[in-house]
Amino acid sequence: GTNQTFVFKITFGEDMRRISISNEQTFNQFYLSLTSLFQVDNLQLTWQDDEEDLLALKNDQDLKDCLKFYVENGLKSLKIVAKLSQQQAQQPTTQVQSQNYR
């Protein structure tokens, strides 16, 4: 297929970056470029649709859906919200909570 470029505006906390990806990039490549950009190990990604809902971006299928939306709506750029993944952060908080109940 033809190689297209998509512009994503990625918000991470106070930080906003604009990056371009090609439609041939896999989700994994995209994800790795973001973790190195923001210098973190794990990110939770969501993208914003036309109703300003945040939709999960976790795999190749999600990325395809996201790019399909981009093309169908003739967008100039698409907003992506990146947050630190909660996986690592959850454990200490649950310990703290359980101690409070004792």
C-alpha cells in the first residue's frame, strides 16, 4: 500500500509533543518511540475521538482503528494522551490502604 504519514499530538503531563508516524509502523514500534521520548518504562495510551472520548490504544488493531478514524475525518493531527501505566504504582497504594483499616 501507499506510505502515509500521520501526525499525533501527544500529551504527557505538562509535556506536549508532535510526532509523525507512517501507516506501516506497528503499535510496538510506536510505543517504544514514545517510551524513549518521555524516558519512561511503561505508558498507558489513549486517543481522543470526535466526541472527546478517550479510547484505549494498546495494540495493532487499536492503532489501525485510530488511523482509520484519522483518514475518514481528514484530520490534520490526532490527540493522544499518554499516562504512566498504573501497573507499578498500584501496589504501594493498596498496602497503605489495607494498613489503614487495621
